Amino acid sequence: MSAQHFDVIVIGQGVAGLSAAKQARQLGASVACIEEQMFGGLVININELDGAIEGSGTDLASNLMLEASEAGVEMLSECVTGIDAAGGRLIVSTDQGSHNAAAVIIASGAKLRKLGVPGEAEFEYRGVASCADCDGPMYQGADVVVAGAGDSALQEALVLAQFCRQVHLLHHGKELTARAHLIDAVRACPNITELSPYEVTAIRGDKGVDHVDVVNCNDRSTMEIACTGIFAYIGLEPTSGFAPESVKDASSGLIVVDASLQTAIPGLYAAGAVRAGYGGMLENAIADGEAAAQAAVARARANA
């Protein structure tokens, strides 16, 4: 495959990436948007968005994809393996070749952090799940565990409570960290039980999950919680493995940017959940994408 040349390349087709690609194209740049997996990112699994943006995650992502495509963004289904600077341009290497651009926006988002306990990988899709909207009906009348204390954990617990007999909401901190209205909704829900400070140490079962082992974070006492499903929402890990080490925070893997969302490499920008300092809400992802696009297009024009 011969190298393709663009003004701007956007890596990632989540909300930030699609917003960036659409904005850059509307500003007159030639744009490619690269994604290895399905477009939309984590938001695609949310049936009912909570916050300033209403509707479903699927509708939001689909509309952005359609708008970007209709604007003339070239959508590429490839796996990005690296980014290098050469001759005043940036080279994006993929599993299918390479492309170059005057500016590149990394908007590859993040993935759910794993618990990292025995049984997690073994029982994936057999009781270890990550999408309450997708899988909730499979647990009709069952008991499940949700691990986490933030917005995502509580939102998913509330969805699961519509189907399950009992939802055990387990977290290792002293307090829930979600927004107040979500905490109030969870504590008002009769079939959600909050357990703290506990953490999961193992996931057990035969053909599928039948219980989890947990430990009290204070006195280290242990117990089993009978369940047929466990959903972990303990944070996110940035999808930044392909990015140059020089632009990442060594401890978190998040991409470090300045006020213009540019990294330490001129012409390389980052937007959304993959960057340090991201606001965390969908409106922040859209604003990030648009701001990075404006900066990237300005650089492309300046270096034309």
C-alpha cells in the first residue's frame, strides 16, 4: 500500500476523534480518521446518556460518523502502530502501511481498566462483563456485583437494577466518588446494596461465574459474594501504546499537552480521554476535538 498524504490525520473514531475530523474537514483540510475497531468508543454502549448531552450513545456516535463522512473525511480501518516525525511532517504507521500529514491528532480514547484478579480472563463473556445496557437482560432475576465508585459504576448499577434481583455495589474507598444525583439514586434503589471498603480478589465458578472472593480493605477479613455476573468500572486506561514515549506521562500513559492541546512534538496533538487533564464529560470530548482540529489546521496551513 502506497503512503497517503493528508493535511490532518485523526487517530480514533470516538466522540473526540469524530468531532476533530469533522471540524478539520469543515475548515477545508484534507482529513483521514483512523480506527482499528468499531467507531464510537465506549459511548456506543450507553443507551441513555446522563448529562448535558441527551439521547443514546449509539445515536450520538452514529450522527458524528455520518456528519464527518458526509463532510469528506476519509475513514480508514487500520491499526496504528507508531508515529514518527520526518521532513517537517508526521508519519503514521499502521498494520497496512503508512500515511503522512502536517498535523496529527491522537484521539484514541481509553479502555476500561481490568481488575487483574484470577478468573477475570477465564470467565470473560461467561459472567465477566462490561456493558450493563448490552448484557443486563441476560441477568434477569440474578445477583450481580458491580465494582467501582464513580459515575460509570453507579450508572451501570442503576441499569442492572432494572433486571437483577440484587446488585452488590462494591468499592474500596470510604466514599462514593460519583456525582451527587447518581449517589442519591443508587441509595434510593431497594435492590442495590453498597459494600465498602472491599475489593475483589478472585472470580470463581465452573462453566460460568458463581461467586467472587472479596477482602475488607481495613481488617483484611474475607468473604464470598454469590453472583452470576461481575461488572468492573474501576477507571480507565488510555489507549496510547502506539504514541511516542516522549509525549506520555510515564506513570499513567496519558498524553501530556499544552494549552493548545499540542504535545512536545510539534504538530502532534491529543484530545479526549487519552490526554492528561481531560474533563471527563462528553461535552469536554467534543470541545477537545474541535479545539485540536482548529490548532492542527492552522499548523497545516502555516506549513503548506
